[in-house]
Amino acid sequence: MSEEAAALQELTEQKYKYGFVSDIESEFAPKGLNEDVIRFISAKKNEPEWMLDYRLSAYKRWLTMEEPTWAKLHYPKIDFQDAFYYSAPKSKTDGPHTLEDVDPEMLRIYEKLGIPLHEQEVLAGVEQRRVAVDAVFDSVSVVTTFKEELSKVGVIFCPISEAVHAHPELVKKYLGSVVPDTDNFYATLNAAVFSEGSFVYIPPGVRCPMELSTYFRINAANSGQFERTLIIADAGAYVSYLEGCTAPQRDENQLHAAVVELVVLDDAEIKYSTVQNWFPGDENGKGGIYNFVTKRADCRGKNSKVSWTQVETGSAITWKYPSCILRGENSVGEFYSIAIANNYQQADTGTKMIHLGKNTSSRIISKGISAGKAQNTYRGLVSINARADGARNFTQCDSLLIGDQCGAHTVPYIQSKNPKAILEHEATTSKISDDQLFYCLSRGIPTEEAVSLIVNGFCREVLQQLPMEFAVEAQKLVGLSLEGSVG
Amino acid sequence: MTGSLSDTLLATMEQRRGAIAPWLGELQGQAQELFRREGLPSRRIEAWRYSDLARALREDRVADATPVSAPELPGAALAAFVNGALDDKASSYGKVGAVNLRTALGEKNSPLASIIGKVYPQAGHPIVNLNTALLEEGLALRVPAGKKLDLPLHLRFLWTGAASDGRHLRLLIELEEGAEATIYETHDGAPSFATIVTEFSLAKGSRLTHIRQESLAAGARQAAVTLGEIAEQATYHAFYFTQGAHFARHEALIKLAGEGAHAELDGATMVADSRHADNTTVMEHAAPNATSNQVFRAVLAGSARGVYQGCVKVAQAAQKTDARQLSRALLLSHKAEIVTKPELEIFADDVKCSHGATAGELDANALFFLRARGIPEAQARALLIEAFFGEALDKIDNEVLRESVSLSVHNWLSTHAGEASHVE
Amino acid sequence: MLEIKDLHVNVFGKEILKGLNLKVPPGEVHAIMGPNGAGKSTTSYTLAGRAGYEVTKGEIDFFGEDVTGLAPEERAARGIFLAFQYPLEIPGVSTMNFLKTAMNSQAKIRGEKELNAAEFLRAVRAAAKELNISEDMLKRPLNVGFSGGEKKRNETLQMALLKPKLAILDEMDSGLDIDALKLVAEGVNKLRSPDRSFLVITHYQRLLDYIVPDVIHILAGGKIVMSGDKSLAVQLEQNGYDAVIAKAA
């Protein structure tokens, strides 16, 4: 083993700084999954009949479905009866909260997580820009900040359970219109049991005056989280949205099955960024979140645009393919991804770009980093319909291997039915060379910093896509996720 | 199972077991059992997602009125298969020391008998199983150490008559240390369902050149599999030409088993009308310092469908692997379709692996340039497409073979390049 | 300042340096010349502390401290700088970012105050201007797509900013045409000072026309076989290594 490798191996302990458990009194649904549990969740949310029907119909279908097995992921069979599908901190008041109502203990937790819930504060960034936050704790939203200020320009930003009551016409119109409740095993499960997530509506012509973000925290043991997010950008609207997620360090695996739907109308744009930092399991592969996520954007309008940026550093298992249906003429889909798998993590992630409209274009930049004994797969589909004249796709998929115990895989599906479309796909695999590392060392840069520097360089194109407030955080996270990986 | 056809095949398997050589009965029995369980491959299996054989065999076939003929290669050693039977009178394969399969496999301990069923892990492969269970005819070539064959071996598969039955043929090729050989396969006519499985084993420092020229008629249904293992410093250079058929699929499953082994695969696919052509490769790097390079080019007209699935696997031990893969497609019609799935599966860190894929139409600037110099559009298109394949054709060393393949490219273009100009 | 005593070095189990002795006083420029395989690159990598260059015997004293056990970054912080024969490309990491990380890391190891953004920018711009390095080049990823001359100028820039006490130039002239070589040599000469020493490692005499050494050593078979003034280079040029080494032996 080289000296630098030895130096790095000393740092093998996992530095997951969000692994603490908060002692918060919670209320649970009965363990397991059946119609009664679904009725329980619906009743807790005080839902109208149509919402309960939607859930029950999804549940019936889910019972007939089989878990997908095509991903390069290996894990023991999940016992869907061995988990709580609803867990909420006990609260003195019902219904939507304002900051004043929030339990001070809860505020302290978010402080510890580095998430500002006071409207005058900002995230640790260079610029004094404001960010509205919806804080989701297990199955409920604790608080949503800046709601009033946003409503002045007509922007709706609230928990989805609130939107069901306050904006039923919008929810009925758009919920399940991008990811139908029949879509896939996990999406159907989510349709039956989803508990919380954010709802965003940006009215025509409005540019959302601040970044919106949702922060998901799983706290309770033996519970799953079923996030449901719906964002609609009406004609000419723009919004930049960011989600973050963390969970305590536990020995058991916990399930997170989310559905995110984006609807983009004429000339509108949604920029959706994710920094996924669920507990990844320890260095022996024990514990960690199973993250099965369906994210899809429907670019319905002409000149509409969706940009997905994801930094995936957490979770024991990641199964996630944020996609774009490019229906509107000239619509644009982008996917920028960094997926880091260290220790025993497994990631199978990528995107789907479905070109239906004329002159639609898409761009995929994927950077996969495998270290330890991890397996990291990029899986992507680019499909060009016969009607999509002038469609254009560019895909660049790079893998970086650190150590010889891990795997890096690339599985792209590229289909074109159109001679007027141009597709380009490139993929490479490389490692951090000893020469590169030595060059940095000889300039006085210590090993762990050199690895972080080189990996951040490798990821640069993607990091640049993140809103500035989060880019700095993400860069640190990249370095942190790989500590102890060179050996 | 796909009903009556599978039943018929199973019944035939029952008759064929041990027919070619009694000692093979056991291997055939195992293959038959696997076939009974799995049936004919359909789109439900990931590897057959874009080429549904079970369905193709249920569909009606297009009748092709064009009279069938097969190319002659002057000076070559010839193995003439007519409707799947080896025509010894017309053949001259003895010139290079080849023997028919029955002779080669006569005794369990005969030299080539050790290869059959052994090259590349093949147990799970539906076509190989079917072929093994139905084995009836074939050819075997063994080139002794250090010997360089100066004549190419021409394997001529010709299917005549409107309803020529399918046959299931096997080729065994073994090159001993330092040996060299060139195999030229031609496929013409319209078998209702043929499978051809080739197993080759290349010993240290040997070199096999393999040219496949598949010019099947529109109604043909054929699934071919080439299985190969390449030892240290040995080289396999292949050129696979296909113009598709009702169902035409060729798989190359290759294992680079020794240090410094090299595989060079060039593909040229030219499909029109409603033809289907599938090139599937698995390049398995199992040893250090091995290299592989694959370039598959395709031109698609009419409502044809082209498939390229290429998987490069790099085992943990295969450090310093250099594996490249490129797929390029030109679409000449709004109804044609290309499906590309270039896969990388990598378990070693010190490797150079890359793949690229492009799809589009002919370069408009180049086309304009040629037309501005007075070349009519159809001709300009043909010229550009020929140039598109030129680089791969140039790599064929044997001049006579290169001419023969070039002629196929040229003939296709003279019929179909004009179609391109209708694209709007 | 630098004193190498009876240095034996194994590379992949093979002994390459077999008792190297060398003394470089402050402010002097020493050249090490030698035929291929003499151990020139091994010398420079061993001084910089590259893994795999195993010191089996002897020591490298730098300002009285034996540095053989130190990590490369610790040696760098003490003032040893190696200008690489083939500078590495690091995609996505801008030259600017790299320089800042290196300068701050060294300051941290030395327990000095890190430069603030403005001080850093001023220092880089001034040094870059001297070496005719454009703002654009500083923003581009480190050495990626740089010409041979640009890479060597970049090495010189790093040297100027990191202010080493000992600069080892490993085959500084390789891959350079005469104009690029002059530019780099000019940059190096400007950095000569009474408290900075240079070790110029080269196969050819050409470089020494531009960076004129105080002493020339001839390295052969893993040892210094001959030392002299700059006229030794001319001798080598005329008679070749074999003849000169034979005479020495």
C-alpha cells in the first residue's frame, strides 16, 4: 500500500454528521400495511373522500404488482408489513403551523441540521439570499416559512396535505397526471400511503422571488417516509426548488419511497435540485435508507424547460431516475447528476428523456464515483419519437473508480425513430491516478484534500448547476462522502 | 413455451439426441431440458427485448421472388452448405484440413470433441441450447501450431426454394499456438428458421480473421451465435456485414482469457424495407492488459429496425484493460428505427473503457459540398455512406474478401441510397 | 542546505541509487547530468518523497533535518519543490483553485496565516504577468489541453508563488522548442536568489546554456561519478557520456 493510501485509511470511520436521533414524542399508525392503515392516514390528514378513494384504488392495484428486479441492486427481500407507514410528532395544535406554534425542541433539531426556520435567517451562503423552507419531519410538515410573502405574488408553497384542502382544484387536476398511480411498484405504493411533501404552484408570468426548498427528515425508528411533491409552473413562470434529506444512524434499513411530479406549461421553467444525504449505512454495510424514488417532469408547454440536478451521496440503496417527457415543441430537459457510492452502498440511478415534440433537446451529464465495496450504475433512456423532428440529445456519462473492490456500470438505452434527430452519447471510466495524487502532494496538498479536489474537479460540470447557496455545501459533502476511500 | 412450434422442436430434439455421436447424447439432453424450461427467447428476456424471436417465428414470412445465388470465392477452400446440408461434391474444405462435424465428433476423445459446449460459459444461452439439442450438421477446423493457412475457408450457406426448412448447424474452430486462419462466411436465401453456432478457441499468439457476410433474403429467419475464447497475445479480427431479414441476429460472445489478448470487431449493418438486424456482443475482459475495439455502423432505410447491444465486462483481475466501443447510425427514413444499448460493467479500477453512440442523418454540409461539385444527390448520398463504411472495409487485409464485402455494400446502396433523398 | 549522504534507493525492488552523495549550498545552482537510466528521475522523485521510491540506506538532510521519513506535502511545506518533467492534468480543477489550495495547505502545515482572497489574487496576477500567463489560462482546468510550453510555464508559476528554498527542475526542457525554453529559463533565472538553491536535472547540455549552473555533477550507475564547473557540460557535448564517464572511472 502506498503511503498516501495508508494515510487515508486511517480516516475510515464514517463521518455522517446527521446520524443523531431526536427524542420527540410521536404518534404512529398501527404497524404494517392494509386498508385500515390507509384509512388511518387519510383520516389523520382529514382528507376528502376523493383523496381516500384515490389511495384505496392505488393500494388495490399495488397488491397485484411485483417488485422490480431489473436494477443492479442486491438486498434482502423487503417485508412491507414490518414498518410504520405513518409517524408524526405529537403537537398541541392541529392543522397548519406558523413559526410561533412550532415546538421549540423541533426548532433546535433543525438548527442542529443547519436548516434555518426563521424567516430572517439564511443558509450558510455567501450572499444574503432568502430561501423559503418546508420542513417535513417523518410524516408531517412542521412548518413552511415565507408563505405569506410568497402568496403576495400568487405563489402557493405549502405541504401537500394542506393543498388538498386549500387548492383541491389544482391537486385534482395535476396529482397523478405525470406519474399515474399505475406507474410502477413504488409509485403505486406511494399513491396509497403518501403522507407529506410540498406543493408548489407558480402562476402565469411569475418568477418566484426566492428559492423554495423542502427539507425531509426521517426520525422515528422502523418507519418509512413517503414523500409526495407536486410542482406546477404555469405559463411563463420560473421557480428554483431544492430538496435535502437526512436520517438518523440506525442498524435497520428504512424505506423512503417518494414520488415527485413536475408540470411545466408554455415558456415556463423549473430548476429542481436535490442533495440526497440519507443515512448510507455504516462502513460494514449495516443500516441505511432504501431510497426508491420516481421523479418525472412533464414539459407540456412549448419552450418549457426542466433541469434536474442531483447530488446523491447517501442511502444504502438508491433507485432513482428523474425523467423528462418533452412533449411541447422546443422543450428542454436537463439532467445533471453526481452519484457517490462508498463502503457497501449501491446506486442505480440515471434518467429518461422522452422526446415527443419537435426541436426538443436534452442534455445528460452523469458523474458516478465508486469507492470501497460499492456498486454504482448509471441507467438511462433516450428515446426519440418519429414526430420529434430536430430533436437533439447529448449524453456524457463518466465513472470514477477508487480502489479495486468496487464496480462502475453504465447501461444506456438509446432509441431513435427520427432521421432529423441527432444523438450523441459518450461514456468513460477512469481512476484517480497515483501520478495525479503525487502531483498534488508534492505541492503541499494533503491526501484527503487532494482526493476531494480531484473528485470535485471530476464533478465540476454538475456542481456548477446547483444554486450557489448549496454548491459550497455539496462540494464539502463530496469530499466527506469519500473519506477513507483511497486504499 | 410458445405452443406448437416449441413442441415440434422438442419432439425433434428427442429424435436427434445422440444421432451425430452417441457420446454427445448427455450434453444434448441437458440442453433439451434447459430449452424445455426456457422456451424460445421473447422480449420478456432483457437480452431479447428488441428482437423477439418467439414472435417472429409466429409471423407470416414475406415471399421473396428474387432468385438466390451465393458468391464464389476463387481459390478458397469451400464448404458448401445447401439448405443446411454439407454438399461434399461441391466442397473443397479438405484443402485446409477441415472435416465435417460427424467425423470430428466421432470419438469422444477426438481432438475437436473437447471444444464443443466448452467455449465461453454458454449453458444459459437459449439459441446455443436449441442448437446443441438439434445438432445435425457442421464443420470443424483445427489448425496445428505455427501453421498459417494461406487459403481462406469459405463457409457458404445457401438456402434455396421458397420454403426451405430450418437447420441447426455447428462450427468448431481451434487454432493452436501461433496458428493463423481466415474464415469467410456467406449467408444467402431464406431459411424458415436456422441457427448457426460457431465456437472458436484461439491458443497463445494465434490469429483468426472472421468475415461474415449476411445477405439473407427478406423472408429469412436466422439466429447465429459466435462464441470465442482468446488466449494470451492471440487476436480475433472480425467484420460482420448484415442486411437483416425478417429476423436476423448475430451474437458475438467473446472472452479475452489471456494477457494481451485482442479482439477487433467491425460491424456494418445495412437494412431497408421492414427488415430487422440485431448485432449483440458481450466482450468479457478476464485477463490483464487485454484490448478490445468495437465499431458498429448502421444505415437504416424504409421501416427497418437495427439493434446494437454491446456489453463490455471487465473482471476485477483484468487491470490495464483497454476497451472501446462505438456505435454510429444513419437513419434514412422516418419509419426506420435504431436501438443502441452499449453497456459497461466494470470491476477493475485501472482501466480505460469508453463507449460512444451517435445517431442522425448524413452530414448536410458534406452533402452540399458534393452537390456543389456537380454530383447528383442520390449519388452523393451513396458516396458518403460508402465512405462511412470505408474505414472498416479498409481493415480487411485479404483483397479478394474486401472486394467481395465492398460489393455487397455497393449493391445495397445502388438499390436503397435513393430512398434517402425522400426524407423531409 | 541540502546534503545527500550515501543514498541508496530501491524502485520496485530494484536498486537504482547506489550511494549518492551531494551537497548544495544556499543560493547555488547545481546541475545533475547523466545518461538514460542513470537514476536522474529517481533522484528527483526520491527528494520529493514519491511512494514506491524506497530509501534503503543514507539520508537526505535539508537544513539539518533528515526528510527521508516525511510525506511529500510536508517536504513541500519545508520548501522542497519539484518541477515535473510531465506535469499532470487534473480535469475540472482550475489552475487558480489548485494554486490557492496548495498555497493555503502549505501555510497551514507551517502554521502561517493563509492569504485572503485579495492578497492571493494580487500575488497570482503579478507572477502570471511575469511569465506571460493569461487570465484565461489561470481559469482553465490545470494543465488540461495546455501545450508543452504552457505546462512548463505553469510549473514555473507555481514555483514563483510557492517560494521554495530548493527547486528541483526535472528535465525542464523536454517537449519545449527554443522560444518556449527561453521563456521558461528566463522565469527561472528571475527566481534565483541568495537563499534559494536549484537542482537542475537534465540529459542535454542545451538547457544549461540558459540556466547557467555553478556546479555540474555527472550521475551514472546510481552515483555521482564526477563533478566540475560548467565546462563539464561542453566536454560532455563534444565527447559523449561514455567517454567522459570512462575517463572518470
